[in-house]
Amino acid sequence: MEEIKEKWTGAVNTVTVGATEKEGGTRKSTVTIGGETTLPFLHFEGSIPYRPALALDVLDNLPEEWPEVLKEPYRDVLDNPAQWAALCEEKYGADMICLRLKSLHPDWGDTAPERAAETVQAVLEATTIPLIIWGCDDPEKDNLALPLCAQAAAGENCLIGFATEDNYKTLAVACLADHHKIVAQSPIDINIAKQVNILISEMGYKPEDIVIDPNTGALGYGIEYTYSIMERIRLAALDGDRMMAMPIICDVGFDSWRTKEAKALKEQFPGWGDEGVRGPLWEAMTAVLLLQAGGDIVNLRHPMALEKVRKQIDALMGNGE
Amino acid sequence: MYIISERINGMFSAVKKAIAARDEATIQKIALRQIKAGARALDLNVGTATDDQIGAMVWLVESVREVTDATLCLDNPKFEVIKAGAEACGDNFIINSTTAKEADLATFLPLAAETGAKIIALTLDKNGVPNTAEGRVEIAAQIIIAAEAAGITPDRIYLDPITLPINVAQDQPKKMLETISQVKLLSDPSPRVVIGLSNLSQGTKEKSLLNSAFLAMAMGAGLDAAILDPEDKLLMDTMISGEVLLNNTIYSNDYLKAWRA
Amino acid sequence: MALTGLDIYKLLPKTNCGDCGSPTCLAFAMKLASKQTSLDECPHVSDEARAKLGSAAQPPIRLVTIGTGDRKVELGNETVLFRHEETFYHQTALAIRLKEDDPESESRVEDINKLRFVRVGEDISVDLVALTEESGDPEKYSAFVERCRANTNLALILVSGSPDCLKAALEKAGDTRPLIYAATAGNLEEMAGLARQYSCPLAVRGKGPEETARLADRIKEIGVEDLVLDTSPASLRDELTDQVIIRRQALKRHFRPLGYPTIAFTDPNTDKFSRALEASVFIAKYAAIVVTDLSEPEYILPLLTTRQNIYTDPQKPIQMEPKLYEVGNPDRSSPLLVTTNFSLTYFTVEGEVEASRIPAYLLIVDTEGTSVLTAWAADKFNAETITRALDESGVVEKLDHKNLVLPGYVAVLSGKLEDESGWKVLVGPKEASGIPKFLKAMKKRSA
């Protein structure tokens, strides 16, 4: 039997998020992702220098609509993003925090941009791990708030999202000025994913400072599209396409906890079994599948999902890596 | 598409002069410009600049190697010239070219096998270039069989079905396209196919357009590589568009920029 | 992949006699390679060449069937490494393992029978029961198999290292074409003998792809060809590697000894949650059968959903059942939105309506799974089809108004739709992301 290895010519870009004191920030740890020269976890064929990183979501407003299963682990801190973030770091062992500035959104509080910057500061003070800052998905408010947040986090080398095809300039300028990494988001569309990368690069942003968010979808709700788009992005990167060589972030927690299968109580659907397992498993399985398609950072919500996904990563990195 | 620059060729007067005068700077400037425009390899042809073809080839190799590690495509019908060029290169070069004539196969194939080089093979034998696609495929098959016997896998062979000027042999481009799609079925892995593009439009008025149109067609038939001038923007834009249309590169609105990024 | 021109040429007489109608043997070989002629045209071809050419025409991964009747399971015959290249054809069969010594096994058969769900209009269920011998006693094991068989229509896997136990079990259940698990280096002849005698598929367990390939080759020589491969990997990482190597060897190298479907087992020594995640990796990466001892619905539903997603044909998108859906708890004054039954369109619109926190009805029109613009262009989303959907849904009974929101991309349909249906048409946003804003403005106006 002849050996069978692909000869890839490209590699995924290596991206580091977070900055220690020595690097001008205040983080105790940083997270480095990317650098793969083969498909996910195929160690026999190429190098996979870094483990995928796992972030836990922290919201800046009380997530009343969350199911009980998801609220429970954060019971006492849901109204305090700084304490919440600290809990994610200290108790649940997240690699990173993904701070979601949801309250900025006109429908979800319409809070002042300055408040977002203060929250960023408070979370940075309460934690020592790298920070992802996630906008509210209202372009106007994000354009007002994210530059303030970028400034407030200057030196911390955060990952800030998100730039889209129609709204990328303000964020790109802000991230450039304060030396942050940027998330390039596209609506489950590989052509637009590439286009956003080109647009941001043209602003003078190094392709090596971009992370792709292909828009995740959840298990049972469009994940097959994302899965294939991510596989195609990774194959293009390995074939040397520089505008597809960015590592990928998967916003799994947000999308999977919107699904009925994750949220529904056993009383409502007795045939679906215990929601205490089903919800976190729906989230974790979405994550594990997308890791197989090339995910480098996964945003999660339930601590059990984090723990179990990490265990899978351990097993897949395995054997003295 | 694997782009081999055609510009370092003694048939161009600037290059001819530079070779004669051993003017390294001129050659190096062309080399870097061509690479910047998208060339992955540089064809080196001493042309008729000097009687000392060996000396000229070695000088060309050394001059270009000073400024780039790009693959060099040593272009000469004489084995001694290629061998001297190969020694000057060390590694990372393409032999351009052998034919299916026994004497050529007997010398060029062992050199490719020893050095690990890729090799361009013209589909012509002692009877010349066959006028049909079938004839060219027969010759291609002989070349692949001989190469395999010499320990060279088909994916290291670039078959060249030989481009003739459109204003001389208008029936030829179609036969070339047939040849390209046929030879891809010969073996697994398939042999690569290369064409030298500018011969097609020699002496015509619409050089760039004819070259572009034919390049697109040849890509559709399965072309892997072309020897051309990457500074011809229409030609390169056509090539890049072809890569998108063949689903070899992921489309985006600014795919031309993306390719050049 | 079929044979190349030179592969075929080497099998031909090389006489260039022209009897086939082609001038040379190579020309004939090229025609064969591009499937423009048949080997029968050559009157001089040898039997050996004919056999070689025939075997090359077989699919690179053999199609293997377990079970009989309508619950039979087909495995293999895959053609690609990545689903976007074409599609994955025969979805991973999910097998639940029952142990002979477990007193609850027989009652669990009943529960397993019930593991059926309907998702986006498709029935999804567990496919196989793996019955594990533990006693070493042929009589006990065959009685266990017989009892389980009587209680389920699902196809069976008989798991035992003992040819005697398997023989006894096959006497009771051999007619249902169970998968025999497994032939190993030590028992290969006996196991292959059983597979032949009872015409059953046989699993082959070696250490790693190399040894497994050797064993498969030997079994094939004995005359058993319906094989399933197990490389007995020591870790999840090895499992993934082996699965990828097997699939690549079969598809890219046409390496026959690995041209069979594969079987993978979840690790019984880890927690249930992790076992489920492991199983999802096997589904994504090429296992034809996944055997697990999980049987609770909270583990099985996500696994079956994973399988449905991964095995969806990218060219034939998942379709939503065309009907009236409720988002939130709509009342008689809630808005009604209309869109197509392409699943992604539905999920996007539903997500945005939910995000708006304004309860609404969503009428999904049957457009054969196409998105709004495509359906409109193909004349599947027009005044007639929307009107029919409105009538059939009975939505008129549920509302105090007759206003509907039409996707902005098909605003052009408004006039005709109003005439045809008698409903008032409000033109909504083009992109789903505009829905929350639109619905809020609508609510404000009506308040």
C-alpha cells in the first residue's frame, strides 16, 4: 500500500489574540490559532501547530430569553458582565471571552456607545484572558461604539467583530489604529467571504490580521451549508489562495441556542429526552462538526459544552502534541 | 494555471543585446517584472545572441538566480546547453524540451530522472508534427511510456502539442484543443499540458486578443501551463477569469484583485 | 475512476490491425477511456484483459447491504471526499449495541424501535441493533439473538469473537442477512466460511489500514466480497486518520482491498456526552456504520440530525414542509409573512422574525426547495402558487385581517397576487435582516 498524502502548497495564517504586559497589554495569556498546513486534525499529513480556541459568550444585558438550562451556570452574574466574564475564566476555564454588546441595539436597550466602552474596560479588568468584542449587528450603533471600544482596549490586541461587505470601513480603521484583529463576516456565502477579506485588505489591513466568520448556522438549521463553505475555504487556503487563508471563527453558541431542539423542555417534547443534556449537546455537536470543517475559534455558551468540546479537541490533537 | 514567462528570450532585441553585452541588470529587471506580474517560472532562451550557447545559458541562469529562486525553464534544443544550464541551476528547473525522437528521449529523460526536474515534451517525432490530434496523442503516449520506464511519473511531464501561427495553419488550434483533452485521459496521474502562446498570433494584428481567446479555450480543454507574457493584462485577466470559471479559484466580486494580492 | 487510455492500451493486443474500426490500438484505447466505444468491438482481446477491464468498472467503494426487506441498510458506494464535490450517498447507519448479559437489553429493544423522529418532513431513525455476545455459550447467545430478533424489524449486527456462538446465532437469524462481526487474523477462515454459508456480510478487523487491507484481500480470495472494515484504532485521532486513509485509498488510488464501507465504535470508557460527540465525528468523516450503546433520545436526536445534514445532497437542498408555521405565539392581529420552502430561506426568515420579538405567522409555499429569487424565476413562486398555499393553509380563519408580507425581491408580484387572492399585499424587505425593522414599523403604524 502506497502512502497517501496531499501535497498542499498553502497554509492557514497564524493569528494571535491578546497581549501580555510585555507585549503592551494586561493579559496573562494569549491565544494563537491557525498555521495549519493540512485539513483538520490530519496530523499524519501536515502540521497543526495550535489547538482550536474556545471562547465563552458574555452578554452586556440580562438574557431573559435564555432557557433555564443555559442561565443556571451563570445564575448570580447574568446582570454583571465583568463578574460573568470572570466566572467564565476562573470557574469554567474559557480560553477567551466573547463580549457581546447586545444592549447597544435599538431593540435591546439602545444603550450609549460610551457605556459599551466602559463594559469593555470592566471586562478587561476582571479577566486575564484575551477578549473578543462582538458588535450588536446594528451597523449604525456598531460604527459609533466599536471605535470607542477599540480605543478603550488599546494595547490588548483584541479580536473585534464584525466587518461586513456593506459596513467594514469604520471598524477596519478603528482596528488598524489601535492594533486589534478583525472579524470579517459574510452571510453563509463563500464569494462574499472572500470579497470582505479583499475589501478589508485594501484598507491597508494585513490579511494575517483577519479572522473569517462564515456565519455558522446550527445543527439542523443550515449547518450543512456552513460546513461545506468552511471545507471549501480551508481547501482554497491549502491551495494557496491568500484571500481565503484566514483562520475561521464559529459563532456556535448564539446560533445553536436559538434552535427549538436546544431550548425545548422535556415536558413539551417528551420524545426528545432531557433538555439538560440535549441543549448543551446541540451546541457541542454543532461545534465539533464545524471543527471537522476547519473551525479555529468557537464561541460557546454552556460550560458543559465547553468542557466536552475541549475533551474532543484533546482527543483529536492527542498523542503527545 | 502555471505561468511561465516567455520574455527572457534572445529573440527579443533588448535581451539579445543584454546577453551579448553580459548586462545582468537588464535581465534581472525583466525577471523581477515578470514574476511580479504573475510568472511562476522563467523561460530562459539564449536565442541567436551568441555562438557560445552554453556560456550564454550558464550566464543567464546565474544572472537570474542572483535575484530570484523562481523555477527556471531551460529552453534549448541542444542537450549540452540544457545540461550546462541544469548544473548551473542545481535544482528547481524545467527542461524545455525533448521530442519523441529516440536520441532526445535517450538523453533528456535520464537527465530529468537524475535531477528530479520536470520536462516539457513536444509531440513531434522523426516524422515531424502530426497533422491530426490522434497522431499527437500517439506520440504523447510513447513519451509517457518512455518516461515511466525512466522512472518519471506522468505528472512531471508537460506535453506541448506545438502551437503554429494562425495565419499559417488555421486548422491547427482546434486540433490542439482535441489533443489537450485527449492526452489528459492517457494516464493517472494525467500528464500536464503546456502551450507556448505567442507563436499562435505571430504576424497578426490582434495578438493579445487571439492569445487570450485561445488561452481560455485551452484552459477549458484541460491546459495546465502556458508560456506567455504575464505583463499582457488582457491575457492575464483572461487567465484569472478562466480559473474562476473552471472553479479552480473561488469567485468574489474583486477576484482579479484577489489573484494579484 | 475508470481506467486511463494507457492502462487499457497495455491490455490490448497492440497489433494496430484496425478490426475495431480505430486505426491503432491506442486510438481504440482512448475511445474506451472516454467511453465512446465498447470493448466488444475488439475481436482479439484476451479473457484476462476482459476481466481486468471489467473489475475496473466496479465502483471504488463496494455497495454492501445488511438486512432484508424495507429496513435493510445500504452502505458504501461513495464517490467523493467532500460533500460539496457531489454528495455523500449512503448515510451512516446508526447501530445501538445491546449486551447479552444486560438484563435490560430486551426491554431496550422496544425503546430503540421507538427512536424515530420527523425532521423537515423526513423520517429519521436508528438503523441497526448490534447484539454482543458475552457468555461464550452458543445456546445462550443464540437464544438472546432470537428474542431480540422477534422484537424488532431493524437489521442486526452479530458481535462475537467465537465462530461457534455466531454459527448458533446465524441458525436463528441468518435469514435476515445480519452483519457478522468480525473476522480477525486468528479466525479469518472460519468467519469467512460462516459468511459464505449464510450469505451474510462480514466485518474485517485488523490493526490499522495495512493489516485490515491484507485480511480483506485474503477473505476476498475465499469468495466473500461483502465486507465492512474496522481498523481497531486506539484513539479518536487514529480513527479519523484511518477513515481518511481508507476513503482516499479507495477513491484516489482505486486500492481494492480498502474499497469497502467502514464501521466505527464509540468509546465505552468515556462519558455519554463525549460518546455522542465522538459519534458525530464518525458521521462527518466517513464511517458507514457507527455503533454506540447510547439509546436515550437526547443523544440520538442530535446524531440523526447530524447525519441528515451531512448527507443532504448539496444540489438538492433540504425542503421545509409547505404549511403555516407559527413564530412565537401569534394572535388574530399578528402579521403574516410569506416565503419559499428552501430550508435556509425558512431558517433565516424564522430567525429574524423571532429576533424581532413580534409573534407572526409564516406561510411556506412549496417551491421545490428553491430560494425566493430562483423560485420566482422558475415560476414556482407566483400569484397562483401563493394563492393556493393561502387557501390550503386555512390561515384566513386564524386572522382578523387579510394582509400579507411579500419578500421585497418579488414586489413585482404584488398586483397580480392581490387580484388573484383577494389579500392586501405589503412589500417586505429584500433581505431577511431587514425583517425586524420592518415588522416594528408595521406594528407602530397599526398601533
